[in-house]
Amino acid sequence: MYTVGQSVKRIDADAKVLGTAQFGDDERYPGMLYLKGVYAKYAHAKILSVDTSEAEKMPGVAIVVTAKDIPCEKMIGEIFIDQYVLADDKTRYLGDVVAVVAADTQDQANEAAKHVKVEYEPLPVLSDPRTAIGNEQVINPDYPDNICGGVHALKGDIDKAFAESDVIVESHFETGHVEHAYIEPEAVNAIPNPMRPEVTITGSLQAPYNLRISVHRCLGLPMSQIIIRPSAVGGSFGGKIETAEAMAVRAALVALKTGRPAHYKLTREESITESYKRHPITFDLKLGCDKEGHIKGLKVNALGDSGAYINMSPPVMYKTATLGPGPYRMDALDYDAVAVITNNVHTGSMRGFGTPQAIFAMENTMDMMAAKIGISPLEMRRRNLLQNGDVSPCGHLLDFHEVSIRSVMEKAVKEMDYERKYAEIMEENRDPKRRKRRGLGIATSMRGASIGADGNGFDVSRVLIEVMPDANVHVNIGLVEIGQGLRTAQAEMAAEGMGVPFDRVTMGETDTSRSPVTGACIASRGTMMGGAAIKDACIKIHKIIADACAAVYKKPVDDIVFENDRVRFADMDISFPEAVKACYDRNMTPMAVGTYFVPVTNWDGHTGEPFYTYTYSCHVAEVEVDLDCGTVEVLKMVGCHDPGRAVNPDAVKGQIYGGLTMAEGMALFEDLGLNRKDASLKNRNYENYIIPTAMDVPENVPIIDEHHDPRTAFGGRSMGEPATEPGAGAITCAVNMALGKPGYLTSLPFDLDKVFFAGQELFGEEA
Amino acid sequence: MKYKAYYRPQSVPETVELLASLEGPVVLFAGGTDILIYAREDDRYADSSIVNIFGLPELQGITLLDDEIRIGAGVTHTEIEQSPIIQKYAKVLADACRTIGSLQIRDHATIAGNICNASPAADSLAALAILDAKIEYLHEGKPCELPLVDLIAKPYKTVLTDRDLVTCIRIRRLPEGTQTVFYKLGRRKALAISRMTIALLAHRAADGTVDDFNITVGATFPKPYTFPEINGILLGKKPDPARIAEIAQAISAKIPEIAGIRKSTTFKQPVCRNMTARLLNELFTEA
């Protein structure tokens, strides 16, 4: 019996469906203080003074903290330490918090926050990355040209490739800020220990060990006395890392200074103002092909808006440049992706991490090329997709696993009935008077699994597994459940790794005092990295149990097998509980820390092996555009993915359903309404920031196309990001096909007004 | 939510008495689906007495009269949407109410509340306008009445005082065979603030001539309007593509005329013309 590959019921399903799960904002502690942040009045200003005296005298107020109260370092960050927990010398964006008020009730804290007086000297606001580059106004003095990093991916001779091309297409595309739109706004609690300088932090926390470093850095506690226990997390999508961390440090500061628990949650408007977003990126592309449409070379200049803090910008640009070219064969690549510091809301990790934007730009350019050559978008892709033994756009020889993108794409187009529909639509769209016009779009991706070569050497995961005297296999792991179903997948892998039934396995809630330090649950690495650490721990425990069996049963154990709750060696066939009992009888401990790290890959900063392995995906969309009013109806979407091995197929499908919908929002609706004058965001709640409702979701069809990956422990790879990354590309290609002009609309989102005016320009005002 | 005082009277007479006795600003709280959102934005009700009239028995019920339908002021959007009377005799209003917000909002939001909030984007208003809605209310306890188009003065402002209590809305009871259409254009299919709505009703005599017609556009003008002169283009005539185009042209021309030329005009005017033409063509070619 193999547990991996079964759609077992999610272990957190009942608690979440019945409402007994405790989220950060549900928690209450005796003597708890409620916190409220005071936000920057200007996106860029010197702070001349902060006067908290009046606020401190307000009813119920216990303390008001500012940057001056932080005892050690003032800044945090996962890689680049530049984010102020509390704005100190100046404000850098409107989400900066200048002071935090703590009071007996939330109302008291809210009221007192209005009485914190801050004197500012406004500075020029930089809100456009194009003008921020080299601007005399510098936001972070460590980056005097306001450029905070990037990657220049290079392969082959791009000039030669273009010289040898028969057809060249040049294009320009732009994307905007996208909000993660988790249903639960950030909420954290910090509970001081009355016995010693120790704080326990709970709440909506995606990266507990990174938070522990931040608290250690700012407040100076030893790491063992900073205990992070994420609560049930109401969605994250990469979004509950740096913002929640800054909040948690502020809450811990209050808790340690007052000796009282601190409860700190954001309203939706605060969350949208303060939390980082998906990077807006502008792309200039040049694609060269021979006359049959075989790609010779691709040159891209991508400019990302990092916002006020660097956050994850350089690694995001790394994925834009290394994965943006897609799963296509090409002789030469010159992909330069650069991120710029501005006074906009900062940008960082979000499901896809720099690739949904790049795929949108690339796939629309592919369609422009197909039209120029006179072949269908499907044929264009068929002629260029990578296969086994090919070299990837960045120079990676793909000879270590099944390069399944052809199989994946063909399954997706078959489900869409693409070829029949394509012929039908091309025919009906010949009528220039037709007002409702359909279109089809295809987008593909190859997703580097886990962090990639820009993190060569530090991509590690760890787990602690303890087999209890009752043969219960207990797993403590710091890769957190953030709504994706990871705990269940981990339990399935632990059952298979240990050779026991699923119901012997229990999963501890993540607790940094019990689970060993591990990399965060990011970068589509939870299943793959967690699985490999779990396997390592199982192997180590098997060894301990084998030694015990050898001692107790006096038999050779070199052929020992753990399978199906049985342990077999020599002529013995005992149950797993008997084997565990042998262990405890001999005073041996069947407990182990499993560790896995990704082998260092060959990457020189521009070319080579940018990732250890890849996940292949294809989304196909069918849309109908109404020229009379500008609406776009997504009629059907297909998402076909190769997750290596689907650890829990229903959970994989869940990821795909959500990913397709998230892509639809990015493609058609989502717009934060950035005001470039003051860097403010107009659409700060879900009345104005439009995400798809259930009514907007089309027939979505998830397809799993498995090819076990020899480079992963259980053959599986993570599906978080692949599930959404090609979707916006597919939908936008479909809209542009419906408009009869590939690459016509170039900036996201393709909303009502843009589509209407495009129709007007291309087809006239009315039938 | 900050407020001065909160009251929950049990009847209309008690409410009238209470309103007369209160000092300072008063806020009549019906479903609360607008008020609670405003209260979250700022403390605008800090000095107000909140009078909760949700569920007052005299404000309930949908009744069929001889030529009209009486809708209690406290009737919710869900009740209107599901009412057999409205579905049979004023379907355009049921269709309009169905497009508003979410189910949870429609369960609580009342029809008089939607009118008195007077949002230019309110979805019920265009339908109420073409049904010649009249609003009955008590002013200092005395019954008064105003047509909807006169009750709303400008965006978010009616001519009522804060102590006037709307008791019911009377709308036309449409004769059998009347066709109606309610069209809503939003940025998504649910929970969307309308970019534009179109409400229309039409009846044709046995010989095919149009003997009853009323059309208006919502979420576009500062307050509800009807256009007798535009309706006249079709009244007494047989619908044909030229007349339909004339109506579409005329009603879309009202957008810059009434609302002034705004950034949205370049979108709304052609969309209004396109969709009016499409809806009328569909309506008159179907039957």
C-alpha cells in the first residue's frame, strides 16, 4: 500500500470547515494589549520629530513605541537587510509605520494612534522606476543609482542569432502591482514569558525561522528564547513573510517592554497599504526566428519596480530572467532583468515570483511571431518546445528527467479541443461586423523547483521525526501549512517513507522550539524539500530500529525492509510496533533529524544550470470578448501540469483550480490604482480592488500528467507556483486573438475600458 | 462605530414619536449595509442618534393594488427578487434587485434604504424610475408623497429631512404581455458596483405597434431620470432598426448632456448606444 499518490482527506479539513481552527486574530490572552500602527503621511519624507506624549496619556494606553525603542538593529530582511521595522530617519513609502500604540482595547489604541504627532519634511516622491534610475533623489544611500539588483542571463551570441533570423518581432509589455488577496489580513500575537526574557509569537506567519532571525536581530534575545508558532494561516501566496515579520517584531517589542501579551492585526486597508505586492515589470522584447518559426534568439530588457525596500527583488528578477524565456529551444538568450527602488509599496514574494509577468510578455510575443510567419500559435509552440536532451534557454542540458512539456501541452490542447475551435473561431472572426468574438490562448512554463542557483549552497530543509513507544510516527517540520494542504502531503510522505499506514502519522504544528531550522515554505519547495528531509529522517530511524532488531532478535538485518506496517529481515516478519518496542526495550531512541540540501549547480551568474530540476506546465484559455461593452468572458480554462508525482492528487487539483482563478484576476481585473503623484494606492479593499468571484470563474479543468522525477525523494515536485504562472499569459493571448491582433493590448489588466477601446480602435464603434 | 445613542422602536407611531423627541442629527438605520461601511471609514455618526427601523411591521409586505404595487419601505432586496407579485407585474425590479451586492447584502438591504442612500450607482433606481415609483413618507407624522425622480436631489442626497420616515414605495403594475429588460455592466459578475445599467419596459398592441415604452440608464446620471421625448420615438409606432438606432443615439446623447463630459463619457456614451441598440433589437426580434 502506497500512501503517496492517494487523495487522502486533508488533516486540517474538519477544523477549517467547522470553524474550530484558530487564526491569529482568534487568539486571546489574559492581560492582552491591542496594537495600532501610525502610518506615514508622506511616501518620502524626513521625520523631524515624533511626539507620543499626548497619545500616551489617552485612556487605556500602556505604551507607544517608536524606532528609538528598538534596542538592537532597526532593520530586517530575508536577504537584504533594509526594511525598517519602524520608520526611523525618514519614511520611504506610505506603508511605513512610524509608531505603534498599545492599549487595553482596540478602540482605545485606534483613538490614541490619532494623537501621535509626527513632523515631516517632505522629499520628492519617486514612483516610476524609469525615472528613478540614476535620479539625483536617492531613496537608499547604499544604492546611489536606485538600482537594487538584477540578473543578466546570457547564452550564445545574440547578435549572430538575430543576423541569422528571417523574422524579427519587437514588443513592449507592462504589468502592474498585484495584491496577494489572502482572505485573512495579517494578524500576530506576541506573548512574553514571565520567567525569562522569552517571547512566543503566533499568527499568520509563512516563514517562522526568518522571523526568528529578525526578532533576534532587533531585540537581541537568544534564538532559543524566541519561539515562533504559526497559527492557522488564512492564505498567504508568498505574502505573509516580511510584512508579518515587521509586525511581529513590533508586537514582541511591546510585549517585552510591558510584560503583557500583544495582539496586532491589520485592517484590509492597512494590509493593502503596508504589505508587499507582485512586481510591476515593463518588458522590451526582441524575438528572432527562421522563416519556419524556429526561435534563434531572444533579447529582453525587464525593469521591475522594487518599491521602497529591496525585499526579494534580486531573486525575483533572477526568476524573471532565467524562467521568462519559457520551455523553448533557442540558440541565444540575452535577458537582462533589473529592479529599481522607488517610493511605491514594496514588492516581493508572490506565487510565481517574477514569472507570470514574464510569461505574459513572452507568450504574447510568440503569438505575434506566429502571426507574422503565418502559423497557428499551437504550431509555433510545437516547433519550439524543449525535449529530452535539449539545452534550456539558459544553457542547462536537460538529460536528467523527462522533459514533459510536449506531453503536457498536447494534453491541455486536446482537452480544450483547440484545433477544432481554432479553425472555427478563425472562420467566424472573419466577419468584421461580428461583435462577440472568441479567442484562444496557450501559455507554457518550466518552473525551476525550489530556490535556484542564485541561492546555491543554502537551499536546505530539516525535519524532526520521533517514533513514540506506541509506534506513532510524529513529525515536527517548519515548512508551514498556509492553506495549500502541505501538512497532509508531508504526512503522506512520512507514512510512505517510514513504511507505515497513514493513520500512524501525526503532524505537530510548526513550533521553532521543537522543529529544527529549515528554509521557508516558499519557491514551490515545500513538498519537494520537505519530502527529501522526511525521507532522510526515515532512513536514519530505520537504521536505529534495525540495530535494535539485530540486538533483540539476534538476526542479521542488512536486508531489512519497512513496508506496509511490517518489518522484515532474515527470516523475521514482525509488525512495525514490535520493531519499535524492540527499540525502546533496548533503551534506543527512534528519533532523527532529517536534512536535505539541493546540490550546488553549475551557474556562473549568467549561464549554466539555473535550477536543479523543473516542473512543466501549460494553460489554455478560451475567451469571448464583447466589443459593444468591453467585457471579457473566460469560457474555459485548462491547466495541465507535470508535478513529477502527485503526492495528493486532489490537493494538486486544488492548487490548479486556485491558480487558474488567480491568473484570471491578474489578467483581467486586478488594479491597485497607483497614483504616481504621491505613490498612494486608491483600491485598498475588495469593493474597489476587483478579484474574480465564484460567478466569474469559468469551467476550469485541471489535468495531472505525471512523470516521476529521479531528482526528488518521492518523485514529486511542488505545485504552488506552476499552478498560476502561465494563466495570465494564456488569457491575454486569447483576448488579443479575439481582437484579431496578437500583441495588441500590452498592459495588464485587460479590463473593461481597455478592451472596449481596443475594440473601438480595431473594429469601429458599432456594428 | 461611534454614535451618540441607539434606539429600536417597535412600531411606526413609536418611531414618529421618538423622532420628534430626539435632539441633534438622527440616522434612520434600516438594513445598515451602507451605514456600517460608512461608519468604518470615519466617525461621521459620532453625534447622531441611531434609530433602528429594520423589521418594523408596518414597513413590511408587497401588496398588489388596482394599478399599482405597494412595497413596504423595509422590504429587502431578496424579498423583492423572490416576490411572485414583482416577478409577474414588475419583473424589471426583481431583475435589478438580483444584481445587487451579494446574497448576504440583499438579505439585509432594504428598498427604501437603497433609495435614501441615493447612490448614483444604486441598481434599483433605474428600474424604479421606469416604473414611475412614488415614495410615501411621514413628515412630522403627516403622510406625504413624491415621485422618485423628485425625491433624489443629487448624488447621495434626497430632499427628505433626517426625521422623515419612508413608509412605502408604489410602482406601476405592468399589464400582462409587457416585456422588461434589466442590463447591468459591472467589472465582474457579482459584488460589482455598476458601470452602467439599462432598464426598459415595452408593450406592443395586437398590430405590433408599441403602446407602452419606458427606458432609462442607471449608474450614469447624478440622479434617476426618465425621458418622455425619447420614449415617444417608439410610442405608437412599430419598432424597426432605424427607430431603435434613433433611441440608442438619443439616450446615449443624454450622457454628456446631463452628466457633463467626463473621463468616463468616452466609454459610457458609445457603450450605452451599443447596448441599448442590442437590447432593443433582441427584445423586438425575439417575440
